[in-house]
Amino acid sequence: MIKAILIFNNHGKPRLIRFYQYFTEDMQQQIIRETFHLVSKRDDNVCNFLEGGSLIGGSDYKLIYRHYATLYFVFCVDSSESELGILDLIQVFVETLDKCFENVCELDLIFHMDKVHYILQEVVMGGMVLETNMNEIVAQVEVQNRLEKSEVLNCLFCHVNSSPINREATKPAVPDQHRLRPL
Amino acid sequence: MALKIVKGSIDRMFDKNLQDLVRGIRNHKEDEAKYISTCIDEIKQELKQDNIAVKANAVCKLTYLQMLGYDVSWAAFNIVEVMSSSKFTYKRIGYLAASQCFHESTDVIMLTTNQIRKDLSSPNQYDTGVALTGLSCFVTPDLARDLANDIMTLMSHTKPYIRKKAVLIMYKVFLKYPESLRPAFPRLKEKLEDPDPGVQSAAVNVICELARRNPKNYLSLAPLFFKLMTSSTNNWVLIKIIKLFGALTPLEPRLGKKLIEPLTNLIHSTSAMSLLYECVNTVIAVLISLSSGMPNHSASIQLCVQKLRILIEDSDQNLKYLGLLAMSKILKTHPKSVQSHKDLILQCLDDKDESIRLRALDLLYGMVSKKNLMEIVKKLMLHVDKAEGTTYRDELLTKIIDICSQSNYQYITNFEWYISILVELTRLEGTRHGHLIASQMLDVAIRVKAIRVFAVAQMATLLDNAHLMTGNVQRKGICEVLYAAAWICGEFSEHLENPTQTLEAMLRPKVATLPGHIQAVYVQNAAKLFATVLKSQEGNTDSTAAQETSQLMIERLPLFVQSANLEVQERASCILQLVKYIQKLQQKDVEVAEEVIALFDGELNPVAPKAQKKVPVPEGLDLDAWINEPPSESESEDDQPKAIFAKEETKHSRTRHTEVDEKELAKRREVRKQEQANNPFYIKASPSSQKVYQEAPGVEHIPVVQIDLSVPLKVPGLPMSDQYVKLEEERRQKERVEKKKKDKKKRKEKGGGRRKKRDSGPESEEDITPAHMVDIVTEEMPENALPSDDDDKDPNDPHKALDIDLDKPLADSEKLPVRSHRAAEALKSPAEDGEAEAAASLEPKKKSSKEKREKKKDKEKDRKSKDDKKKKKHRRVEKGEDLLGGQADGPVAQSEETSEAAAPPAANTAEVSDLDFWLSNAPVPPNTQEAATLAEAAPAHETASGTAPDSEPDDEPKDTEPEETDKKSSKHKKKKQKKEKEDKEKKKKKKHHHHHHHSDGGGEESVQNGTMEEEEPLPPMSNYCLLAESSYIKMENDIQGNLQDGSQVVVSVIFENKCDSFLKSMEFNVLDSLNSKLQRPEGSGPHDGLTVPFQLPPGVSNEARFVFTVQSIVMPQKLKGTLTFIVKNEDSSTHEKLDFKLHFTCSSYLITTPCYSDAFAKLLESGDLKCSSVRLEGVSQPFHHLLARICFHHHFSVVERVDSCASMYSRSIQGHHVCLLVKTSGQTVSIDAKCDEPTLLGNVLDEIKQTFSQC
């Protein structure tokens, strides 16, 4: 089981947090701070596993992280997960982000936290690995994005045309071609 | 007015969205908090608006703020509103916010049940997906109970995307609502063989997670997992399965033997490091489980150690780390194979990576032996000196102590050395582990009696040099050691060489700077020392010395009387008065020493940490009985006192698990004694350790070894332990020489008898005798204490509730709660509906009973053994029936109960024997295929034992079932004939074709053949094929799907008597697989055969039908079976049997269904179907003939035929559409096919190919 997924930058600013077990907001922030403290003081050429994240879980839990440019991706997992497997999973996740955002960088994560969450939801669900095939993940994310786009478009038109008050109001003002526009 | 609204909606477009919020926060770095609080105010305004788009936007922003640490639970209701939007976009935002900030105590969760149920059944799979994802994060026990059935239905959704999510979320449901595990498990198991790899991997994931916590319940799945392991190519799945096997092997060593070969193959073949690593890990687990007496696995150990060495030597730090981690597992059972890599591990201690250093330290812990302990500790001491940073140094310190003290100081041969190590460690600056060293000193001094003289001397030196440590007064600092030193010097003061000097050291004014609790010990032990000093001095003729000592006490003690610490003050003033009184007596020349010593008389024995818990409850004491009558009803209204009582009860009940029957108790005690007797470190022949106190063996009985005076005991601040290493070597050398001498003598005496093997060769572990004949005093336990195992289990572990026997057949009461008004349950009979309704209406009541249950749980938490739970469940069953009221009358309920009670053991043994069967097939068959079929066959039975895979109750009385299916199939037969006729009419010309097999037996086919013959002289084709044949009997069979029931197939078997004898008592039996099961009459076990309802006179044949239930129809299947019968002659009768293999082809799951060309076209256009094609070469038969064969053997119907091209259609019993386009040119036939189930299609095409390759 994965207990938590944290993404923060080199200064410890959270970019995405996903806990699969309840912690209060204060506790969450404290965990982020401590995790950052543990992870940030490690060189890039040491191993990617850390024990003793005492805040989150006990001795059964491990922190497995990867450092990409300005971001740390940290997974807190228990012993039922394969260490190297999770490292691969982080790689898959990051590559998926790269595909979905086209050359992902920290700014993408900063401004589109929600989208990152939606992508993550296709990879990990409720603390368990859902899908590891990148193409499948990207495909599902794209279908949902298209669905969202079409809804937004629809919504925009509905907004102008479907409300009766709106229509009355716009009738005299709006020229014919507006009303005729196909929905 | 209207304009205002338009304006409002335009304004809305310029509301801050998430990006604006983020940008804003970034632009207000210096007053971020203030900016965010204004944003939150805006959000609050937005949430008040009716427009859902605005609300969703606001909720989205809140999710971001939650990440920054702001509590957004106040918006929970708005989140629910957004969740219930009909638009996917908003729904997704809502569910995301909910998953980030809802938790079990969020009260609005109650409102979401219906919304989530609606989303789960949404036609849009992404609505369902989003709901599942969200739910997985905030599922509560109530949600789990209410939605379990809906989620279970989704596990069979047509879209794999939904299936895999539904499967995964079931784990969360199980955790929150353990009752759902048993009803849902069959379907979960089924998903292990799902055609979609994602679903399969999800199912593996869930079962692995379940099995990890309660492995024994999943042992019966081992064959299935074994099959998956040998067939899967998905590394993720493989890793999970291999990890699971690692958890299962300790329970079943035979499983390990089966695993070794495939795992070693994987180790050799895989290129994925992750897989390799897990394989090695599991092989290690296997080896551990096999460790006793399996010398022939040394090759595997060597392989593992070798591979691990490669990992450790790798430049990749991750591999190095994991290699060390795995190495530590091998170490436990095969320390020798690891110890040869000591160099490598010591090298890792110098690694720059702390994680790796710590792992290496862990390894050292297990690598020590009597022989190398001193050497290893010496190296570690060097590292202690070198280590930079206190954390790592502290880690080293604790490790040194761990290594030395492990398993009751097993590896320490020389305790003087150990004491000196401890003393050396006290010189560490800034360590936080003073208390650890102190407790070790105390422990050793108390438990190793022989060392006390030495220890006391060392402690006295420490006290003398206390000023070296008092600089560091922080708590837990090194000065803690003085606590131990003072106590040891006081308690064992009789061993002190110069007690007066020590007493003086303990009463120095500097002591007052020490922490209070240490001062208190100083004062108390100064008194003890005083007593000893008095005794020694009173023996002398000169009484002034004694009086001087009293004077010293009286002078120094007032310092402590002024202490701010209450305890120090109290003790000091008591003792001061005492000494003053003694002084008075001394002045009168009264001998007081004996009496003073009596104050501190008696030996203190160590008490085991768990001793208190294990004190048995005296007979006749009922801890559950009220001491005072409970408060009356009216008083109990306020909850406060209730809670207190509840708590108290839990405490008391802890001890109740000791009430095991007396015999068992006595047995265990005996075993424990035996164990102690064999342990050299226990004092033998003391019937109860408690009595040691009274008997007080006295110091003179303890053999004390003379301390070598060459050791400079009294020089503080010098490393002394090193000398011991040398000394120890010398000692051992001497010992060896002596032993040799002795041996020689003995050999001379005995004439070279038995002791040959010891005479030369390297010194073995056992040969090293400890320097001291050490007594380690046992930790005391109460007289009747039990060695109980469940001490360490956390009663609050949610997984404990999932320790459920999955092989027991489902009881009716265990069905998941289903909403009675749901359309999906239309299949139910009205009676059941009523029942469900009753159940639904009972829900609130259930809740209250659940509360009661919970209270009960509290009470019983600690002794919640499995049996107890079973009983409880049983009770609940009864209760449920009671609540149902008039519906169930007494006797019925009772009989149900007894049947339920009787069933489990039978099913259990069946399952066990199955596993035995599978396991007994070791060694592994080299052909994995064979293993796979075995694996397939073996696990089936436990599910066959009556667990209906779906939640829909299958309450049809089973006795009447054969008749019913007969009727159905005869109906079906008629239909089929009609269709066949239609087909034939379309195809005008038909030629005869030879068929390899012909049957004259009755059944539907002969009739069919008849009808065909009327129109066309087509050769009699038959689907009956030979099943098995012996000299007595011939069996032929045909398999037909049942359109009415998507999970049933009917197998018609013709039995033909080929001999001259009478055949009777025929029993037909099949080894069920997971997927296909023979339907047996109710009440019969999963192994029982079905009696063939007729007897066969010579030369007669007859047909019998057997109904099978199949779950997945996408794959062909083979079932092994046996027919047993009695051959009766005039003079004798013999028992015979005939084995056969029933082959369920995919074609047999297809049902000839007519289809019109326009419907056919629509179907193809819909785009839901997957495409596949096949080419047949060298088919010489005419086209129409070919079509006829496809129609007949594979149950297709021709939709349209144009020249050399024809379209055909069929449907499976589970409603899959199969469309074929058959084209021919010359001798080549190409078949393009479409089907919504690619696996099924592939198999059908294979079978068609097979049909034509046979002729």
C-alpha cells in the first residue's frame, strides 16, 4: 500500500499532496516539512530509499523518492510494495506528466495541480497501484479531457441560450445569426 | 434586472480561477496569509451563488488551499453539491476535493450515499470511474456497507476500466466492512483470470494485500497463483505474486519446494532488477521455511548470496541498499553463508550514504558469533570515534549494545570485556543514550552474578571520576550512567574494595548539580554503603572509624536535605535522622551494624517486562462482576460514567485469556522448564524462580574466576577493552591446549573412542566456553504465567477483522445488503424480494445492534481469537433470524444453523486435501503447462462448496434442477431445429460430407440429423465426440450452452455398454475448476460424484445430462473427471473406473441465433466489436459445405451469402455477439471476424481452424 504521495520543490513548497490515510491539515504540513528535511539533505548520488519517516507509519514504512530538476517526488509505502517497482512507478508517473503537459516543468504543476491530480488518479487509486502502462494512462486522461472540453463548450452555449431570462434579454439585442448557431 | 443577470454572468467569467489564485499568491509573497484570507472570503461569496460553475471553481481553489495547509472542512457541504452536479467536469472537481479533505468523521458523508450510488450506475463510465476513485479515499464503514453490493456488481462491468477500479476499491470496502469479504471473494477470485491484464493485476493486488495480513486464509489460492506466476509476463503482477508467495511459504513448507525451481529460473532469466530482487527475496523466504534439515538447497542459498553480492557491489546505491536488506534476511537462518562476506559489509560501514551504513549495521547484528563478537565490536568502536554527527554515532552506540545484548547476551564470552566496553562508551560526548548504557550496566550487574565484583570496581572508578560527566547535565545525557553506577555500588557494596572512598565520592558537593532522580539514587545508596562500611568497621577494635563515617554522613547529607527535588529531600532527611540515631547508639558503644544492614537485606531479582500482565486471575475471582452495583437506568443517561466502566473492563479482560484449561497450562509450564533446563544461562534446579529470593544462594557458591591482575582495572579514561581481545585469545588458546590434553588422556583411557571429530580442525562455535561460568538470572514471571503469542498484536489493527475463513460456504445471512427497490434485482423471486425488503427495513435496527456489538467488541477485544469471532458471527446469525420474526419458524432456523455449523469442517478438510494433492506433486513438473492444468484443477473445490458467485441468492431447490434444465434444453432444442431449417433453406445445394465421428445414440442431434436428411442427403454430422473408452464402456459427449442462464452449460453424455456384463452404480465425477463447476444436488460436497440415473444391460446405450456452471466463457477449458461403476457378471462383480477429460470449447458456449442483415449491419457499425481474422489454406470442400460445418460445429447461422462470400452470426450464452465474414478463393478460405470479446473470438477462430485441419 502507498500511504502518501508528496511532490514538493527544492525549497519544500508542496506542489501536490495526496494522503491515503487521514491526517489533519497541520499534521500534513508537518509531515511535508519533515519529509523535505529528510530528503533535501541527501546527495543525488545516494540511494533513493529512506527509513525512519517516523511521522508517517512505523518501521514497516519507507520513503521512496526521486529528484527531478527542481522537484522531489516522494512516495511513502509499506513493505508490500516492491522498492524498485515504486521507483519505476515514479518514473512512469513523471513520463506521463511529460506527455500530458508536453515537456512538463514545475510551473505546470504549480498552475495545474488539479490536472496533476487527475493524472495521478489514473495511476494510483486509494493507495494501490491502478495502472502502470503509460499509454493506457495517457489514453484515459485524454478521453476525460476531451469529455471536459466538450462539456465546457456546451456549457458556454447553454449559458447564453438556454436560460429563458437570458434569451428574452438577448432577443432584441443579439442579431439572428447568434440564435441560430447550432448547439 | 435581466441585464444585471447577464452582466453577472459575464463577471463570473472574470472570477478568479485556480491559475489566478496561484498567480496571486505568488505575487504576494510577503503578505501571503493576508492575501489568502481575502481569497477565502471571495470563495465564501462564490459558494453562496447558485451557479454550479462558480461553485465548482471555488471548490477547485479550496483544494489548492487545502494543500497549503488550510482547513477547508467548512465547505464540505458545498463540495457535496459540486459532486452531485450532472456535468462530469464539476463532478470531478467535487470528488477530488472530497478525496482530499473528507475523512471518517466528516458528517456530510452521510448525505453522499445516494449520489455515489447514482454515479456508480451512471451510463458514463467516467462518472463511475471518478466516483470510485473518490470513494476509495473517503469510504466509511457505513458507505462500505451500503455500497458494497453496487461495487460488487461493477466488478463484472463490461469496461475493463471500471472493472479494475471496482476490484481495487473492494479492498477498502473489506477493511471498513469485513462482512463483505466472504460474499465478494468468489468474484474477486474470478477476476484473477480476467482477460484484461489491468483487471487481473488489480485483483492480484487486492488479494496480495489481504493475504499479507492473514496469509493462512489464502493458502488455498496457492495453486492458482502458481499458475499465474508461470504464465504471466507482467512484471508488476509477477512481483506481487512472488511477494505473496514469500508470505505464504512460512505456513506451508511444501509450497516452498515447489517454488524453488521456477523462481531460480526467473532469477537466471529476468533482466528486470526489480523482479530479480523480489525473486531472491522469496527464495530466501522459502529457504527460511525449509531451513531445518534441507542441506540440498545450499545451491539456492549460494545463488542468492551470489546475486546479492553483485547487487551490493553495484555502483547503484539503490541496489546496494536492497542487497544489504535482503542479505539481512538470509542471515537469520544461514548466517554462515553471509558471514563469508563480512569484508564487504564492513566496507559498507564506510559508505557515504547513511541508509546504507545503517543497513550494514543491521547486518552486523546478525553476523556476530562468540568467535567474532569482540573483533566486530572493536571495529565499531573505531567507527564511533571517527563518526561525524551525533545521530550516526548514537546509532552506532545503540547497535553495539544491541549486538552484545542480543538473545540474552548469547555471544558474550567475557563479561569483563563487555563492562569495559560500556565504560568506554560513557566517554562519548553528547550522546543521548546514557540511559541505555545505564540500563545495560544494571542488567549485567544484576543478572550476571559472577561479574559483580568486577562491575562494582569499575562503577566505583566511574563514581570517582564523575566530574568528567557532570558537565553534561541534559536529560538522557551521559550522566544517566551515574545512576547505574551509584546503584550498583550501593546494592553490591559488599564487593567494594574501598567502600569508604566510594561513599566519600558519592557525597561530594558536586553531586548536587546532577538531575534529581540521580541524586535520589545517590542518597539511598550512600545509606547502603554506610551500612556496609559500618559492618566492616565494627569488626575492628577501633570504633572511632565507624563514628567518623557517621560523622561524614551527618556533615554531607544536609546538602541533599536542601534539594529542590522532593524525593531527594525526603530520602535525605529520613536517612539523616537515621544516621543521627545510629551515631547516638555508637556513642553508647552499641553494635548497630547488623541492624542497619538488615534495612537493605535481601536480593533483588529482575522481573520480566510482561510479568505483570501474566499474573493469572485467582480462582473464584470474577473480574467482570460488579464491585458496586451498576448505576440505575436514570443515572446512566449521561455518558461519562459509562465510558469509564467500559474502559475498566477492557483492562481487566486482558488477563482473562489465561483461563486456558489446566492441563494445557501444565504442559506449557513443563515445556518451558525443559527449555530452561537446556539453556546454560538459566539457573537450573530452582523449582520456581520466586523461591530464589528466600534461598539466596549467597555469593560464595558462585564460582568466580580469578581476575587476571595484568589488566589495569583502575586507570580511568583508558581503552581497556582491547586488552581483553588479546586476553581472550590467549585464554581460548589455553583452553584448546587443555582440551587436547584431556582428549588425549581420554583417548588413552578409552582407547580412542568417540571423541575423534574434535581432536583437530578449526575451533567451532560450541568449543568456546565462556570465561566465567556465568549465571544469568532468569527474569521472574508469575507462577502460572503463560507464554502467550498474541501479546504483540495490536487489537486496533483493522486487518484483524479480516481474518476470515474464506473457504467456508456462504451462509444466507452473509449476503450483502441489497436495496430492495433496485431495478437490477428484477430477477429475484417475489418471496425473496419480500425478504430483502424486510432486511432493508431492518437496517436502522441493525445499526443499533451494531452499536451494541461494538461495545461488546471493546470488551472482548483482547481475547478476540478466531473461535470467538466465529461464535459471535453465529450469534449474529441467530439474531438476524429472530429479527425476521414470523418468517423463520423455529425448526427451520435450527436446521439451518446446524447445517452451517456442520459444513465448515467438511469444506475445510476438502480444501486442505486439495492443496495437499497439488503440493504432493512435487517435484515440480518440468512442463509448466501440466502444472498449470493441475493448478487449475486443484483450487476449484472450495468454491464449489456452494458459494454462489453473485450476490443474487440462488434459492431454487436444487433437487428439481435437472428436470428444469432438461425442459429448458428441450425447448431450446426445438428452437434450434427451426433455425437449422431456416439455414438449410437458404443454402440450396448441399453435398454429403464424411464426418469422422458418428453417433447413433438418441438425443437431439439424431433428430436434427433426421430433419436434415429429409431435405438434403448431407452426411450425418454429430457433435458427439468420444470422451473416453475402455473395454467395458464407451462415453461420448456433447456440450450445449443454455440460453436461459448465461452461466450454465449442459453436457450430454452417452454411455454405451460394450461388454457382456451388467453395468450398475455408475458415478460421474469431475474435478471442478475455478471457472467451471459441476452442479451437484444440495448438500453434497464438492467432491461427491453424481449417480447416473440408470443401469446398462449389455449392449445398451443411454444418455445422461449434467449441468455445469461456468463463469467466464472466453476461454476453452478442460476438466478432469472419473466414471466409477460396478461390472456385474453372474459370478462376480468388480469395481472399475474410467478417467476422462471433458473439453469445454468456446464454440460450445455459442448458441445458434438468427440475425437479420440490417441488424447485423448495425452491429458491425456500432464499433464496439474487436476485429480478428484467420486464413485457412488447402480447404478442398465446397463453400456451402464449409458453411454448413461452421454452422453445425460452431453454432453459427448464415446471415447473408453472396457467391463466395458469406456473413455469419452467433451469440454466446452470455450475450457476446460473434460476427464472421467468410470468403473463399480457390483453396484458401479467409475468415474475418468481429466480437466484443477478443479472447473469446480468438478461441472460436482457433477452434474453427482446428475443425478444418482435422479433415
